[in-house]
Amino acid sequence: MHRALIIIIIAICLVTTACGRGDIKGTAVSDVDYTVVDKAAIPGELAATIDARKESDFEISACIDGYTYIVKGYGKQPTGGYSIRVDRLQTDGTDMTFATTLIGPSAGEAVNKLATYPYIVIKTETTDNNILFE
């Protein structure tokens, strides 16, 4: 009798878990349109925040003038020649995921020997989504 009860409980758990996973996988993820913002076009208060935090890695999101600005900074780098690639900006309706990659100078590339502070600023339509950085 106990063995049959245990088997029924395990079967119910497996069916419930499988249904739950199906709902999560069914969440639609879509790309979000964005524009990379030139340094000269960054709103003043955001530019000041970036300048104050540039020494270390940082992540910022801010809603300004009807747009959401998303910023990823990689802190102090020993030379010039760095760039940042946007890997994705996607939403599932609740969260917006922003993923970037820091790309260093190529071997043998002539670079500025002064320290730099690479960061990227993108602008998209205003959103209430949580911004997740990867």
C-alpha cells in the first residue's frame, strides 16, 4: 500500500514539474531595437554619472526624455584600441537582457599607450522591463 502511494506521489510530481517547465520555455523572447549613442549625444546627467564611475566596471540604466538608456562600462584599460560589441538586447515582456563583449586590440595593432575607459551607451524606447546585464 505504501509503495503504491509513493509511486502515485512521484508520478504527480513529475507531471506537475513537466507542465511547469513547458510554460517557462513557452515565454516568447524578442529582439529590441536600439541605437548606439555617440558620446556627444549622451544626456548631461548620464555623462556625469558615467565619468564618476568609469574607473571600474559598471552598469547603468536610466529613463530620460522618453527613452531608456543602457550603459555598460569595462573600467580602466591599459591602452587604447578597445571596442565593445553588442551581442544582444532582448525582452521576454518582463525582463530586458543586454549582453556585450569587450574586444581588445589585435596583436601587433598600433595603440595609444594611455589608459582608456571603454563603455557603450545604447538608447531604446522607454520600458518598464527589468534590465539584466550579461
